[in-house]
Amino acid sequence: MRKTPWKLLAPFILFELFFILAPLCSVIWQSFHPVSPDYEILPQWTLANYRKALDPANLPILGRTFLYAGSASFLALILGYPVAYFIALKAGRRKNLFLILLMLPFWTSYLIRTYAWMTILQTDGLLNYVLLSLGLVSEPLQLLNTPGAVILGLTYGFIPFATLPIFVSLEQMDKRLIDAARDLGANDFQIFKEVIWPLSLPGVLAGALLSFVPALGDFVAAELLGGPDDQMIGNLIQQQYLGSFNWPFGSALSLLLIVMMTAGVIAYARVESGEEER
Amino acid sequence: MKLSRRHFLMGTLALGLGCARGRDRVLNFYNWSNFIAPNTIRDFEKESGIRVNYEEFSSADVMFAKLKIGVTGYDLVVAPGYMVRRMIRHDLLYPLSKDITAPEYLPHLNSPPFDPKHEYSVPYLWGTTGVGYNSKKITTNPKSWSLLWDKSLEKRITVLDEKRDAIGMALFHLGLSPNSTDLKELERAKQSLLEQRPLVRRYTSDFTDDLIRGETWAALGWSGDVAQAQASNPEIQYYLPDEGCFLFVDSLVIPRSAPHPEAALDFIRYFLRPEVCKDITNATGYANPVVASKPLVDPKLLNNSLGYPPDDVLKNLYYQEDLGDKEAVWDDLWAEVKR
């Protein structure tokens, strides 16, 4: 009987080996090899790709990546929380309908939706038209190719990843706790602050992580909505793979990003387990 | 007619059989985006009975990367001249000189440096990299690359996201060789591009939309794309700066791995007919190599820097040469400018 769990785990382990470990090993292997002037991977070993990746000149793009991804994740949480709260606690019978509505835009490709933002934000686009007709501005604003546009694109792109975990944690909460708090004389604000918010915190943290990590590696938003000063690390990596042909350098950059993301996940796990102990 | 499930199944089955059976009746064509006439493929399919799978790329580097890592299945590919040289060097191309009887080409295309005897390539469309600008916003009748360094154009220009064109532009601007592999010269080009950067709204190869809508006032751009933009907004003009410009010859090549080289050869022969290639020129704004088709093309494109530049202008055009082992230096430089 004791051996059954391993048998049951086999498909999962095979899946991990094929789809996660194998590609990762190939990326690690590449990152330690030099390339010929024509980008052929050479059999020698080197740390040059890491030296190049850690070049201080790359610091601004790294800092910007964290700033944009962090802002987007933060905004996604602020916007996603009320939505999750409403669906989980107030929507009643129509819960599933609202969940579908939340996911509906995401049945369209991320790329297409980012293009849609271009037409909204461009100088003669929808948003400027509205602002001008309302008399809020006298000249059309340059909204496209700005940091704000990139952060907006990232926020919009990853908002369901922030919203759904919050929804799940609110949904699973024992609703009788709210009634109990009310019976004990708590007002709405106190109920939220003392009961709902602490119980939704794991969802908030998961949502923060799930929206932050993909935003960190994204290149589409910066490519389409950003200007020359808005490029993120994802753009640099994408350029190594598809623009030039320097896969080893691209691999080193990707691993750098993976290491930083892993640090984030570990930090999250620490906070999470700390929460449980409390 | 009611489409029953059974009919549908039969239909899919027939489609599947069609794919499996017609081994030599298929052509997988990989071309630049917006680089063909709307009727070309349809007419070719009708005449030859060959079914064409048409796929587009928007970056020559991506196209090269795909072929180099061994993505097979493409029978016919359009490649810029310098890329043809690089592909020959990597032994990626099928020699086609013995299978193609070339018509009379325009004199400046007779012996391109990347493939002087047309052993591996047939010129498809050619054009120039110059400056497209909005003549209502810029009224100074510019003639020099220095327009793209004019401080009054802050956030009003776009630069092609192609290292060859962008770094080449800086080298022309500095009066240096546009194919330079000298590290000191390239460093100067980098400084020049960084100096230009505050003017750049974005680095992109899709520059025409911004120009048409007036978001940008000037762009480093390709002649035919500017010609297409001009059709939607007549205020857009084009010039070839006096310091010199790139001439590019995008050519038809057959990868060694092509599953249907015969079909590719058929298409090349079809393309070289004057009445076929003139349609492509009229639709794309890019000149074709065939002398006999010149009288058939839209007169607007003749003797015009956009289409067929006059001879004295042609003298001031330079080919993009293969960079050999300095390719990586250019790549790094371009990444450093953009980051």
C-alpha cells in the first residue's frame, strides 16, 4: 500500500521532468557557453555571459523592470480587490456570471488586447477624444509610448491573476465570522479591517505574486505601448533570442530573472508560513 | 444546403487527403509582411495548380534564426541581400542558377555584391532606406540626414528597429562607411545614436501608421512603405539624403531543406514575367528588377526617389554588406543604444 503514492505521482514527475526541468537545464547549459562571432555555440565553458548580464549598464533596465512590474501588480491588486470582494460576498446567485464576465476579455489574445490599447491611447484615439470633448484638456495628450502606458498595459494584462486568488480566499472564508463580528458590535469598517482583510491576506499575497512574476518577464507591453526609455528586461531577452542570435547571453539574462523571481517566491512562502503561525 | 455532420466529416477527410496526396503541388512561401500584390498568390495557384501556404515575417533576423536552427518546410524565402550572403556562408541555400533563365535585369542589379552571379538568389523587390516626413510639419525641404538629429523634433521621429538600417544611418550621417567594422567608427556611431535618442518616439519597423496619423513628423523608413503611406496621406514625402543611403535588394532564395524546390522554381519563373512583377511593384511601392516590366508600372513610381530613382541618385546608393565576424559587434551596439 505504501508504494501506491509514488505510482500516482509518476505522471506528475514525468511532466515536471519533460516540461520544466529539461528546458531549464538547456537554458542553464547554454548560459555557460561562449558563442562564435556568428553566434554558433562553442564547446568551451565561460562565465562571460553572466559578466555581460551583470554589467552595471544593465542596472537601469533592471530597476525599471521591477518598478513597472511592481506598480502594475500593485494597481492590479487595488483594482482587483473590490471586484473579488463584490463577486465573493455580494453577487449571490449571479456569482458565476460575474466570474465569467471577469474572464471574458481574456479569451482574446494578450497581443490583440495590447494593440487595442494602442488605438485607445494614441493622439487621435478614443481617450483623447473623450478628454477633449469634455473640455478637460485643450490639446491632445501624448499618452502612448510613455511609462504610464506600459504600466497600464501590464496592469490590464495580469489583473485576473491578482483578482482570482483574492476571490478564492474570500469565497472560502467562513461567512459566519462576519455575522459573529457584527453580533459582537463591530461596524462595517471594523469587520473589514479585523476579519475580512486578514483572512484574505493569503489571496492578496498570492495575487501579488501571480501578477508580478509574469509582468516581470513581459516584453509585449513595453514593445507596443512604450517608448525607447521604457524597455524592460524581457525586451532585452527577446532581442537576444529573436533579434540577434545570442542564445547563451539570453539564457544568462533569463536565469538572472529566474533567480530574482525565485527569491520573491521564497520571500512569499516565508511571509505566508509566518501568517499561519500567527 | 444543410451541412450535416457527415458532410462535414467527409469534407475534412478530403482536405486531409489533399494535403497528403499533393506532395509536389504545394509551395510554402515565407515573405516579408506587405510584400506582395493581393492577386499574385491567387493567380499563381489558378495557373499552376500549386497550393500556396503563405507566411509572413517582419524581421529578417527572425527569418534567419528560424532557418538556422533547422525549422524546415519553407520552399521559398525572401531575404535581404546581406542575409543572402550570410545564408550562403552558412550553407543554407539551394543553388538555382542552372534552373532559372534570368530575364534582363536593371543594370545596377546585374551583379549584386552578395551574389554576383545570381547563383543562389533572384532579385525580388528593391528599394532604399531614406527619410519619410510630413511636408506640412517640416517645410524646410530637407536633403540631409541631419533632419533626424534636429532638436526641434523631440519625440517626433521613429527609427527602424533593424540594426543594419539604424546604425547605417548614423554612419552615413557621420560620413563614415555604412558597413563599417572599425570599432572606433562604430563607437562614434553609437554616441551619435544616443544623441538622437531623445527625439525617438520608438524604435519600430511599423513606422507608417504613426507617420500617416501625424503622431510622428519624420521617420527612418523604407521607400515602398513610404509610398504606401503617401497613398493614404499625400502630405508624406520621401527623400534620399545627400550623404548617401542604403540600397536593398530583397531576393528570392530556396532553402536547402525545401521539401518542394520544384514548386519554388515555378513561382520564381512566374514572378519574373513582366506583367506579374509589375502588379507587385504597383501594390507595394517597391521596384522590381525586370527591365521589361518598367514600362508597365505606375508612372508615379518612375524617376522618383520612392520607386525607380534616377541614375544620378542611384550612384549615391550603397549595398548592405555581410558583416562577417563583426555581426555580434553590431548586435551588441544596437542593444546598448536601445536599452
